[in-house]
Amino acid sequence: MSFNLDKITRENVKGLSPYSSARNEYVSDGSTMVFLDANENPFENGVNRYPDPQQRGLKAILAEQKDIKEENILLGNGSDEVLDLLFRAFCEPKQDNIITLPPTYGMYKVLSGINLVENREVLLTNDFQPNVEEILKTIDSNTKLLFICSPNNPTGNSFSTKAIEQLLKSFSGLVVIDEAYIDFSSEESWTSKLGEYPNLIITQTLSKAYGMAGIRLGICIASAEIIAVVNKIKPPYNVNQLTQEKATTRVLDTKSINNEVNEILAERTKLEETLKTVSFVTTIYPTDANFILVKVDDATLRYNQLLKKGIVVRNRTTQPLCENTLRFTVGTSEENNSVIIALKELSK
């Protein structure tokens, strides 16, 4: 595999001069200054000033925690913005294509449609692993991005390290590994392999293990060269001040995060044990995430029955390879007890 970043970057992006905001041109060193450069309202209320466009304070904390450099990080308004930026930086509309591996996270397909980029789907195998041979057959000279969600949504399992490594070595485009659920997995993050693969991009989020879905903060981790390209096209103030402040406070509270993750894992085990006893559950799929996918006799019937008992789960039966499946997110102990009671009543 010969990876050439310049070759896969869109021509218009190569020559682009990014917008230079006032907060990019003068970066405060903490000194007391009179800021008259950004046409801001001068009356202090906590959010009257523009936020740091590069989120330097937050990136410094994340870089230390993840054992990478700040230059390897780009932050976005949720992972969805990060993913959209990758399309806009590397995929030529009406010309290039991407590869996705259904069943998988639905936004990859939506973003391909928005950006007029062909989405080539290669189904996972029956045990929900990448079909490496078919993926490599599907790749052509216009394939720019390969999306791998591991642990995978909606199936919950992690993908084979060997399979992913083979794809990284064989594909001359960018391999995007979506690690939204990595904090619930016993598998190591691919950030540890960043130096080995120049075409590797990892996306993570504060929405799951960090419990901050409401603030919309997504993380892109890649080589400094890839991050520099994407930085060219990101909006100058894409991560607002309140998000930066809330995220900074939360990521420093590692004790609370770890406690919550451990509780979710314990509750996941408890929920799995109950699901084994439910008469209409036929398969419980292995999971490395904060949810469990199960096959039932009639997903639509069971979904509606649970709704009537005040329980909202996700019916995934319309997804490829997921006929008659329900996805249970692991809740609090009290919420899971309600689910367990409901399942036992329906199982009688």
C-alpha cells in the first residue's frame, strides 16, 4: 500500500486559505489586555467573547490522557461534524466513493448523500466481522474513505484486529475507525497505532462514556498532516465556549467517569443474565459497548409491548443482518430493574 495524502486531498482544499479569525491572529498568553480586535460586545457576561477556535486548553488535557500530541487532535460539533469534514476535505462530489460496512452507524450513508459521494456497501459477515476480501474487491482508484465502526453500532462487537490491520495495509485511502464505544471495550484503542499507519483516522466522542451527549463534542485523531488539511475547512468557532468549559471540567473528572463506566459494565452483565431467561429471546450477541443487541421472535411485537410498559428500546429489524433484533441500551440500576421486570412479565 502506498499512501499519499496529497493525492487524495481535494484540489480546491489544497489551495484553500482558511478564514483567519481575530482569535487566531492574536492568541492570549493570559496577560491582561484590552481586546478591541473582534467586534465583540465588551460587557462581560461569560460568553460575550469568541471562544478559542483551536480549543487549546481542552486539547492539551485530551492529548495527555490519550498519550498523543495536540497536533494530532481536531475537535468538532459532535462526531457528525468531524465525519462531514472528512467528506469535504477528501471526497470529490459526483466522482469519488466511500465504503461502509452494514449494519453500521447510519450517518456515514446520510453524509455520503449530502456530499454527493457514492456509498459502496459491503455487508459484514454473519458473525458481524468485516469481509476483507469483498472490501478489497470493491475498492477502486476513486475510493477515498473506508468507515469502520468498532465496537460496532448496532451489533456491539469489536472487529478483528487482524482484519483491520490488513485493510490499513492494503488500502491507499483513509481508514476511519469510529470508536464511539471504545471506553466500554476491553480492546485497546487504535490511537496506540497512530504512528504505524499514516492513513489511519480515529473518531471518538464525549457522548457515551463521558455522559455529555448534550454538549456535542466529537474528537478526530490522526497524523498532524491529516489534521492540518481538515483544519483548513472547519468553521473557525465550531466548538462553543460553554461546550469547551463543560468538557474541560468533565474530562478532568476521571474518577467519576471510570465509576460510571464500571457501573454500566456491571449492569450490562446483569441485563445479559436476565435476557438469557427470556422465552422470546433467541440470540444475545456479544457486546463491547454500552448496549446489547438481541434477536427475538417478533421484534415489532416485542417493541410495542415494551412501549406499553414504559420502556423505549430500539427496533433494528430493518437493518441488514438484523432481522427481528432489539437493541437495549444499558441504563441505571433502577432503569434496568424496570426492564427486567417488564421482560419477565412478557416472558410468562
